[in-house]
Amino acid sequence: MKRVFRIAVSDSAPRVEFSPDEPYYEGLRELNGKSISGLVPADDAFRGTLTEHGEWNQFYNVAPGAFAVSEEAWDRCMDLYYLLEYGDIEIPWIVTRECALRLVNPLQVLPSISSSTLGQANKIFRIGERPTSELFCLEGTSVHADEFKYIYDHFGFQGLEFTEIWHEEGKAD
């Protein structure tokens, strides 16, 4: 059975903060499915400060519509890297004093939730009929190891919360 989950950053997750003096500050206050690649030069990174440095499997609060994960997660969970690298998701660098992070900015916006639109869904997406700062993922695909929530749970990541908002009636795995 296919299920759609809304992804929210936990209130207890550490936060990445950006200086209001940075030229990209306003562009990172809320992400809504638009590309942010032009906010910094291609060979540069966003510069941030962490409220707290977590373990390798910690997700960080960046802004509504985005979150970040430590670059170290790639070394311990290549599945996450492949999932985020492919599927219309920007993952630019954030550099902090403690570590390097990847900002996760999904660009796909599905028009609505239905069995037909979910057939086109990437690993993490937005839904046009909902606020575009909300993020979603799909569970119940033919390859569970390609699902964001599966990888999150399987590798013990922390900092995000998943709330089921839709399921496909009458379908079984």
C-alpha cells in the first residue's frame, strides 16, 4: 500500500543559522521548490553556525521547506547519498565551524496526491495544493531501500518527524 508522509523537522533538532549580513540570507529564510543554486557561486558554500553539533545521523533545521544533513552521513550511509543525489533535489554545501553539511532542497512539486501523480514522485517532493514549504515522501514502492523514510528509519537518523497524510485504499504490498 502506498502512503504519503509529511516530513517536518523536529522542534528538538539542532538549527543551522545564517548571518543576516550574508547576501543569501533572505533567500534561505523559506524554501518553496525554487532553485537556490544562484545564491552562491558554484565553487562556494553557504556559511552557517550550528546551535548544537549532532552525531553523523542528525538532521538539522535550516528553514521551512528544507533541512540539512552532515556530509559525514555519506560515509556511513551511501544509500542516503544516492537517494538525495538523484531525483530533482538540490544538495548544496553548508560549511560550519564544526562540520560540512548538505542542505536538502527538493524541487519537484506534484500537482496533487493521487495514485497517478505518485507514480511520478521523486524521493522527496512538494505538493502544489499544499503550502510549498511542506515536504513529503512516499512509502510502499516496489524497492523499499529507495524510500527516504525507510533509509531514515533503517539507519537510525534523527531530527525529522513523519506524519502520514494519505494512503492508497484497497492496495496491498
